[in-house]
Amino acid sequence: MPTYWGTWVYHPEMLGPDLGMQLKLYEAFLAQHKAQVQAGLVKEVHANLDGVTGYYVSADISHEKMQMVLQQWAPFVTCTCHQATPLTTAISNFIEITKQRIAMMK
């Protein structure tokens, strides 16, 4: 299963002026975040110092589950999403490609 990472941007202007409703939405979003972590969908989510931007790292989940996670954050949060591979895999690929190029140059 792949791991995903990305950045997120929170849009507080979408909450509306009612402070009571804002509080309920913040609490609901926090509960949703905790549920995603407990379910093993997300490993970590961190905020930058501004509090309205940050990054996330998923657990090893399917593309469809990652899409569901990010759709649950909408519309109050927009995200980028990138699939990651282990560094050892990337280095192994570079080694194999280099060996193939050496063989082609003979």
C-alpha cells in the first residue's frame, strides 16, 4: 500500500460569523481527525506556526481511502497530495538505471 503526504490550507473564512457554530465545527473537525488517526488512515498532521497551513502524512492506505480522507476535510481545508516511496526503493531504482546505462554504453 502506498503512503501519501501533502500540504493543507485551512479556510477559516468559510466558517461564518456565528461563534457557537464555529466552535461546533472546530470540535467536529478535531473529532474527525482523531477518528482518522485511530482508524490508521493518517499517521500525522502538523500545523505551521501560522495555524492555517501545514502538512500531513498518511498511513499505508489505498488511493481510494486517501481520497476519502481528503474529501472529509473539504470544504474547510484544501490539500495537495503526493504518493511517496521509501528512500531505499528510489536509491535502488537509481542504481539499477545506472547499471542499465553502463551496459548500453558498452
